[in-house]
Amino acid sequence: MADLKAKGHQPEYLFWVGCAGAFDKRYQKVTRAFAQILNKANIDYAVLGTEETCTGDPAKRAGNEMLFQMQAMQVIETFNTYQVQKIICTCPHCFNIIKNEYPELGGHYEVMHYSSFLQHLIDSGRIKIKKDAFVNKKITFHDPCYLGRGNGIYEAPRKVINAFDVDYTELKRAKSFSLCCGAGGAQMFKEAEKGNKEVFEERTEDVLASGADIVATACPFCMTMLSDGIKYKNKEDSLVNMDLAELIEQNMDT
Amino acid sequence: MDQIIFIVILFITTAALLYSFWKIKSNFDKTKSTAFDGQIGKRTKLTFQVAFGQSKILRKPLVGLMHALVFWGFMVITIGSLEIIIDGISGSHRIFGTWGIVYDVISASGDLFAFIVLFGIIAFLFRRLVMHINRFKGIELGKKNKTDANIALTFIMLLMLSLIGLNVYEVVLMGDKTIGTYPVSGLLVNWASPVHAAGLYHFFWWMHILLIFVFANYLPYSKHFHVFMSLPNVFFSNLKPLTQLPLMPEVKKEVDLMMSDNPYADSTEPASSRFGVKDVEDITWKNYMDALTCTQCGRCTEVCPANITGKLLSPRKIFVDIRQRMDEKAGINKEDAKALVGDYITPEELWACTSCNACAQECPLNISHPNLIMDMRRYLVLEEGQAPEELNAMFANIENNGAPWKYSPEDRLKWTEG
């Protein structure tokens, strides 16, 4: 972003990478995949790079409103410096907080989740995909809570998957009935309380019961949880967890 | 004579009910007020959808439909209850009978609904007494709660039986001069006793109205108070996206001060009240309304990922606890050593929430659990500094290097190198 500003160019979109997108080894691949898609579709975008910082979401959900607000003020200041107007987030938690909770602190932007953006790119023909890439593959989708129940986005990720000729199957608990992966509300950063099972285990069982070959996710935390679940259940040979961006990026017609 | 007795009983009933309402109002007075954001049109639409339309309870189609039929039945039957009260005061007989065809429609549907509600209630009792349904269990549901549920159902069952008796003997007693239409009860007249018709009509009339009066006065002390609270509770629903956690303005003030040029400028201002929710005086009026609305159906707990996997958290318990604690505090009327957080709701429960909002999504009356759980976490963290150790480490990481993990901000572009 700083580079473009120096050149006097104002990019149309800011791609908000998020902490998991920047640091999580597995999710870095998703960030790369999505950036590749943006490049190929000739989207005029930039990232903040080292100027990005935590939105404050995990702190807020863990009860630390003070830390959240300080982070948020810092982020809003950065956005304002670069006169950011349109933001695309891969992480639904970043998406939710910038879209819904920053306005109360004076940060008003047009915030999009990348699933909606991908749907838009496909619908408008700005990216072409090999429709037969997943023929004979059964694909299912796990709804992230902060995307689905939180913000009512159920259709965009499904439309992205169904842009391919796939055998799409819904999980037993899907859309507004979806079961959490277990990572929300700052659970990602702590051990679970005492119980008789891990939440990701319960959710992985839903995925296994669907008989899918690929479970698509659209959230870095869901990806960690379900990938762990698949490993835990020793199903790495028959079931893979892929992000929406990876489904597209690996099968683009150039 | 009957009229005088009726008016006296009505007076006592109303006075007792008003006393209960007054007690509840004084509980509301202890809670925090919040600004009302209007949006009357949107709220009215929502009330029609969720309350009258029963849209959320129908997420479970079969029992949902049974409940919806009972609810719609009540709407119709309430018109008859009003008529009985007017008849009781004025000594008239089915005073709405002058409405002609309208009365035929109301009385016929009321008669049909009386049977539907009766069968619904018997099915509900069967579900509670014979079937083992998981969501009717839980640490928050003691014997008292279960008895309460069964008492409420029994009341409704007797209400319907007396109403059916009343309808049957209307037809037996009046024959061709019957006021209104009773398609189902009409089928039962052959089994009715024509000799004691007048006495039995009288008996069912008094039984029905006395049950209504006693039931009405039982409700404020029962989970079944939801029949009074559900409509307003849906009207005052949270209209924001489920995962939008409201800002704490009192923290904003502190942050603004810290970031201003003169951090001590406003330091003469009295310290704001407590951060977050520790006890019932910290909750909002809407949180308390949620607690009064909760009828402990357990749809929230049934879908809670923490609860499903055997953790202590049960979203329903939060509201059962609030109501209990509020009643306890009203009884002693002064500060005690106890608090909602700690003595009723443990940190272990609060930290198990994933804020997935499945509970709030499922609640048929739009009760909002997760935001209240977060408010209690806010108390634990901001007032007591009591977060789990790993979360304190996460806070430190965000403060020091701007990410919940221990990575340097310099490495934020490493993803481009893969």
C-alpha cells in the first residue's frame, strides 16, 4: 500500500490478509492462492504488509475491550491514512469486526468477504475455471459461524463450489443449523474446557458422515480445526480440507 | 349474587396480578437502561414473523407445528375468555353472540382449537413424562423446574377440558337456540347428561374462569411467564447481525483519554460503573426480559457445541440463573456476599463459549445469549484480570507484536515467498 501511495496510485481494493493469513503455515497457502486469483483477474488491489496489525477480534471476544479498541483505533488510522474504501477479507472474523464493529469507532468501509468476491469474479466472467476439475468428486462445505449465522452469507461459498461440475453434498448440520468448528470466541488461542470430546472432533464426524472427498472451508480457524480433525481421525487419505480460494486457483483456465 | 361474587374474585385476581407485576417492575428498575433505536416498522414485521408466525419454533417442524397450533389456539380462545369476564360482570350470556356470523366463526374455531390444544398438551405431557428427551434435562433443571413445567401443562389441559364442557353444555342446554357454533363439541352432546345440564354448564363456566384467574397469578412465578413476555421480547429483539458484539462506550472514554494530548484532563469525572457484568444490577433491562421470557425449552443448549461435547456451559442456564439471582436479591433487598458470576455462573462455563451464536439463532423468542456471556467475560478480564493464562499470553502478543501469536510484524509478508 505504501509503495503504491508513493507512486501516487490509489488502488481500488485493500486485501486484508489477517494474522492467520500472514503467519499460519497452512493458511499462507490460501493467502497466496487468493492473491494469485486477484492478479489473474487484474484486480487493482494492495495489501498493508508490515503495516497490518491485529483487528482486535480475539481480544474483544476474550473480554479485553480495552485492547480491542486500541487495536481498532490503530487500524482505522492506517485505513484513513491510505483513504481505504473497499476492503476484502479472507478471515470471517476480521470481516465481521471491520464490517460491524468498526463503524461504532468511526471506521466506515465497504467490507467484503472473499467468498462473495469470488462469486462476483466467476459470475462476471473475470476468471474462468476448468469446470470439470472435480468430476466424480464429492464436495461439501462447512459454514463458518461468523460468515453464515453472523452475517447471513450462506449462498456465495456454495455458488463458488457449484461453479464446478461437482457432486455437492450438504452436511447434516448446515447453513443456519451449522455446527461450530470449535475455534471461535478466542477458543483458537486456549485449551478447551473439560468435556468428553473436542468440538472439532464432533464436526469432523459430520464431514465424514457426508462421505465427501473434499471439505471446503472459508475461514482460517475452521481450516485448522477440520484439518486437525481429519488427522485425528486418520482420514488424511480419503478426505482433504481445501479453502474456496484453493479450489479456484488450482483450476483456473488462463 | 353470582355477579357480585364474580366481581369480588376478579378484583382480587387483578390486585394480586398487579402486585406481581409491580415486583417484576422493581426488578427491572435495578437493571441498566439502554437507548432504544426505534425501527418500529422492522420490529413489528419481526413480531409478526417470529411471534405470531412462529417462524423460529418451526425450525423443528413437528413439535414446532404442535406448539404453533397451541399458540394460535390461545389467540382465538382468549377472545372467549374476554367474553366470559364481561358476561361475569354484567350477568349476560355470551354477549359477543350479537356479532352474528363473526361469532359463529370465532366460536367454531375456538371449539376446534380447544380439542387441538388439548391433544397438543397431552402430547407435550407425554414427551415430558414418558419420553426421555435430552433437552428437557440439564444441571439447571431441578425437580422444581420440571414440576413447574408439568403444572403449567396441567393447567392448560384443565382449561381446555372445562372449555369443551362449557361448549358441550351450551348445545345441550340451549338446543336450537345455541349461541355460536360448536362443530366438535356438538358431536359429544349424545354422551352428555341432559338432566343436570344447567348445573354442569354453570360448573364448567366457573371452573374455566377460576382456572384462568389462578393460572394468570401462577404465571409470574413460573417459567411459563413467557406467555406474557414473548411478544414484547420479540419486538425488542436485537436487530443487529448476530456476531456483532456491542461497543463498550465506557471503555471508549478511557481509550480516548489515553490517546488525547492531555490524558488527565477529565480525571475529575467520577469513575464509571463496573466494566462488564458481575451481578444482576449490571445486566440491561433486555437481558432481564430475556430471562423472564425463557421457558427453558432447551433448544439453545441442544445446539451449543460446548454443551454437545460435554462441557459445563449450557446457554439456557445463564437465564435460569439470572431469574433466580434476581429473585434472591429482591428477597434480601441489600447487598450480600454473593454474585451472579462466581456463585451462579462459573468462569469455566463462560470460557467454554465459542460465540458461534447457534443458541441465539435457535431461540424461538430471539433471546441473546452470547453477547451476555461476553459481557461476563469482560467483567472477569477488565475488573478481575482473570483470563485463562493462554489468553493473557495472547493479549501480550497482540500488544507487543500486533498478532495473537508470537510472530514479528516484520514477517507479515512472508506468505508471498512460498
